[in-house]
Amino acid sequence: MAGASLWLYRALLAGLLPLALPALALRDRAVGKRRPPLAHRLARDLPGLARGGIWLHAVSVGEVEIARRLVRELAGRASGLPLLVTATTATGLALARRSFEGTVSVAVCPLDLPGPVGRLLDAARPRLLVVVETELWPEMLHQTAGRGIPAALVNARLSERSFGRYRRVRPLLEPLLKPLRLVLARSNADAERFAALGVPAAAIRVAGNVKYDLEPNPEPLPWAAALKAAAGDRPVVVAGSTMAGEEEVVLDAAAGAARAGRPFYLVLAPRHPERFDAVAELIARRGLPMSRRSAGDGPAAGTSVFLLDTIGELARAYRFAEAAFVGGSLAPTGGHNPLEPALWGVPVLSGPHVHNFAEVYDEMTAAGAAVLVGDADELVEGLVGWLGNPRAARVAGAAGRSVVEANRGATARTVSALLELVPGAAQ
């Protein structure tokens, strides 16, 4: 059965790729999106890779952030173990290269075809494959199993929505998941869903959510003083990881708060680089004075919006906020990480679509650290409430920080379990 499922998967992928690649290229050109070169996705022109260690695969920025914590823990407990990190998106690769420069090998994740996957495995010869969250590729799992390389899924999550889709094709999916030696689930609910898809119970453990183990980055932002000067007496609100359609709502909320007598200075950070120019045009059409981070300067005097159109500074920007809006949540994309502002004691507003972080939001809303809103009017109400009552905002922010502190420890538990699969690696 495993062979039949794999061959069906290979046939579908091989048949669809010739159609999908040109369509994706045209779409990317239209929206300005960057992808890694096809030659790199085919595992051609591979850089020199560390051999005989652990291969950690992430997808994009969020998963690379998890990989960073795992790498840091592994470096402390198995410093002689070579590490390779792969990512799929251009932004994920950029973050990985910037984070691991000179210490860890970084490469593009190969297309999930026999040739590309085999070439990367030949070059790296890993002793363990670690896949972050839900990026499961059948060919990758099949080839590692065929070479006797154990595979582990870490910070494993499976939403109720995804589980419903996967359950319908369990007979085809179960044999493709068979190579997984270890699934470290974020929660009991995630563990139960993976077991229901056929992953053996003996291979599943609940290790917690690595995302709670984030640490504040003390590196100063070069534009911090300029932000304070530009904001003046106005409180700062950071709207981070916004998606298409959400910037309009945030700008509407800023206008509504001003009408309510609570004007604020807005730091706006869209999620995807290919949308930066479009968001800048939107702000200009609203007639709002703006500075762009990509211009090299910080917020300028006389502006009301700072467009954070670079990668890598948002998590540190939250520290300056009196309140934060975390995007990907009014748009039905599943939400982004509310723990980044919570770490700084900043209260969080988000839309209702937060299923990617359901357990986190459950805890934060129960603690009063986050409020879910449905539209611009509710966003105005939440912002005005906190900006008009700084004490209440501080209490909510402190509650969020307490949620973070109460859930730490998943990184250490995860690395301990992974090193069990690499005999002799731990010091």
C-alpha cells in the first residue's frame, strides 16, 4: 500500500509541476514575489553542506524562528553535531542565512521529487531529519527511511480543519506517514489527531509549543529614537504581519481612534515583501504622511505612519507599542504569532481567524491578554479602550507575559527527544 500511495503521489506531482511552474512564475512576476531559483529547488549547484548531522527543514519565517531555538539548544548540548537548515520561501531563506551565517549550513529545500531529494541526501548524509510543524513531504520521508535515517516531526500541529481534510484520505495518507519515528506534538489535541491519522501511538509525545520559548532580542533598533521623536505625545500602535485587506481596516481604525480623541502613531508591517509597494500606495492614497524603513531612515517628524517594509525587525518593534494588532486574522489565513508582542508585555488585538495559534489565543484571551475583533469598529473600540486606560493595558500586557512564562520548556524537551535518535551526539 505504501508503494501505491507513493507512486500515485509521484505521478500527480510530476504531472502537475509542468503546468504549475509557469503559472507560478507568471503570478510571481505580476505580484513581485520572489522564489528561490528553480536550479536550487532541483538541488543543483548545492553549497558545501555539513555532513553527518541533523537536517532541520522549515518552510518560511515562522518555522525558521523555531529552528533557530532548536539550533541554539543543540549547539549547547551537542556542539560537535553538524547542522543543516533548509527553507522553502525566499524570506525564510533570507532569515536563515542571516541567523546562521558561518555556523550552520543553509540550503533551499528541494522539490519533493526522487532526483532532487536524493541529491541533497547524497550531499549532506544526515543522521536525522527534523521537520518543523506540518511540512510533510512523502518523497523526503520515503528516501530518508530507505537510507535508514530516522525522521521526526517537531512542534507538530494539526488544526481541526486540516484534520478533517486529511481524515478523508487516511487510507492514502497513513502509509506515507509511516516513516515518522517521532512526532512531538504541541498539545494533547494535536497528538490525538496524528494518532487518528495512523501515526503509531508509541511514536507520539506531547512536548509543548516551542514558540513559547522566544527570548527578547536586546539588539537596539537604529530607528528607536526617531520613532519616539516622530510619535511625540501619541502612543505607538504596531500592526504586524498584516495580509491583503487588513491594512485598510487598520487605517480605518486609526482614523476612528483619532475621531474618538485617541490618535496614535502607527507602525505598519505587512507580512509579505511583494506587497510592500502596494501598501505604501494605499497609505499615500489616504493622504497620510509616511516614512518607509526601506528608504534607510527611521520615522520622520510630521509623519503618522512608519511602514516597516523590511524583514527581521518586527519582533523588536513591538516593544515600543502601547497595543498591537497581529494580522493574518481578519483575513481568513489562520493568524500569526501573538507571543511576540506578549513577550514585551504588550496587549494584543486580532481578528477571529486564529486557528493556526488556537491554543495560544485560548490562553491569552482567557487571561485578558488578547481580544478578538471582527471589523474596524471593534478594532477602534479595543484600541481606544486600552489607549484611554493605560493601567488596564499594562495589566493585560502583564497577563500575556505571564502566559509566555508559564509555558516555557518545550525547546529543551524537544531537543532531548531528538538526541535520543542520534546515539552519541549529546555531550
